[in-house]
Amino acid sequence: MTTAVYCEAAHLHGLELIAAARRFSQSVTALCEDAAHAQACRAAGADEVIRIPLSKDDCAQGTMAAQIIGQLGPDSVLFPATVRGRFLSAWVAAKIETGLTADCTALSVTADGLLLQSRPAFGGNLTADILCRQRRPQMASIRPGIYPMPERPARESPEGMTAPVRCLEGGPVRDYMTRTGFEPARGADSLQDARIIVAGGKGIGSKKGFEKLFRLAALLGGAVGATRSAVDAGYIGYAHQIGQTGVAVRPELYIAFGISGAIQHTVGMNASRTVIAVNRDRLAPIFRCADIGIAGDWEETADAMIASLEKGSGSAPASGRG
């Protein structure tokens, strides 16, 4: 199987997919918006790096990508399921008239050599396995954080040698959009880049309870996450949801307060390096994922952590919330 991986200029989530694709592909091509990432793409396992010019118009960007993918003719194409990546992958799939499985949480290859794409279905209660039997390429977008960022190069390059970058020419591309203004979203921390996450479940009980978690996260220099049940209850916004219907995270430290440990949540955080779980119920499933378990009241434990941190650092910075 030959695979192309789209790598956005704004982040390096494409490297996760390059390393993952090496497990089931004979060759991997990186479609790179930023030539400065070429060496990282090669180190992650790409056999070739192809430069895609970066446009301010994502519709035009998708059209250029579709033209280049059409010239390459890979068996499969992978996109990171970022907000922009989801848009680009859908645009490309429509342009080249193939299928797309969006927001995948696992990839593998069948005995027949087809890309088996798995994603949550029916509100996260089931997992659907999807095959694209007729059309090519087989396309999927994969949630950032599902696969680990490669720590060591999958392919060694001679010292001082830069990765060669090839350019392919497409046809003329027209702009579809005109930017009239831009205002960045405020309040939601970047969970996927956070080294420390303080997460709460429905057991937190209220928006006010989550204010305490924001306070603790600010002291730790981390971000705040939540379960779907806490989001559905209106305690916190969807941007903070972790799990099968939220985002997948890989922090150094994950502190879970009032979280029962349903599989729909733990699938999004079980790659955390160290997990501390606080729950009144000694039999809560979350303790099976925890390195350190505290059977007790979440609020008392959080208060003790906050008091200890404030005592050690003096005044604490103000925290934002989403």
C-alpha cells in the first residue's frame, strides 16, 4: 500500500500519521505545506516530501491538494482531524470523487490489503469499521493524539543533509473566499498540546465546581478537560471534552476528579504518562487506569492541592475558562 499524509504548516500532527502509516505502507509521501518541516517528515518515516503551496483560502488549498494527490495516485491519503484538516479532507474527497472516513480513532489493514478505518458511531456508544472497496484513494482523517508523536527518527539521515523536497505543478486554482476579519477563539485551552490536564466528570456537580479545577490547572500550568457527561450537563464547554466523542490527549500528568471511568472517556486519555484519580467510589473503573488512586471527596482533595501550591508559589495567576 502507498500512503500520502497531509502535513499542515500550523502544527506537526502530520508526523504522528507518517509514523503510523509506516506500519502498514510500502511507501509514505508527506504532502507538506511548510518546507521547513521536510526534515521532520523524513525523520518520522516519509520516503518523499512534496511541497504544497500554502494559500490563505482553504478552498483553493483543497483544490491544489486534490490535483497533486490525483497526480500521485496513492492507495490511501491521511489527514489530521484538526478543524482545518477536517475541512480540507472533505473538500479533497469531493474533488477526486472518493469516500472519506472522518475523525478516525484507529487504522489497520485487512488481509485483502484494504485500509480498515474505525471511528465512533451512535454518539460514541459503538465503533464503526469502514472499508472503501471501490474508489481510490481510500481517505481518512485521524484525531490528533491517537498515535504518538515519533520520539526517535524512523529513518536516519546523514548529518547535515537536508531532506529533498519535490514540487508538483497543478492546474490554475481560483480563490473562493475573501478574508474580511479574524478573531481568535478565547477561553479554551489547547488540550492536545497540554503537558498537564486537570479533568472533571459529572461528579464535580456544577459550573462553580469547575471554577476550582480552572484554579488548580492555572497553578499547575495546565489545561482543563471534562467528560461528555459534564459537558452535557452544561458545567463546561464542548471544547474541553475528552474521549470518544471529544479529543484524545497524551499529557505527562492527568488528574481526574469525579470521573467514573467509562470507556467512552478513558479511550481519550489512557495514553497519559501518569494518571491520578480522585473518586468517592473505591470500585470506580477510573482506578484501573490510574497510577495513583485517591478514594475520597474530589473537592477536599482539590482544595488541599490548591492550598499547597499557593503556599509554595505565593500569589497565583488568574485563570481563564471556556
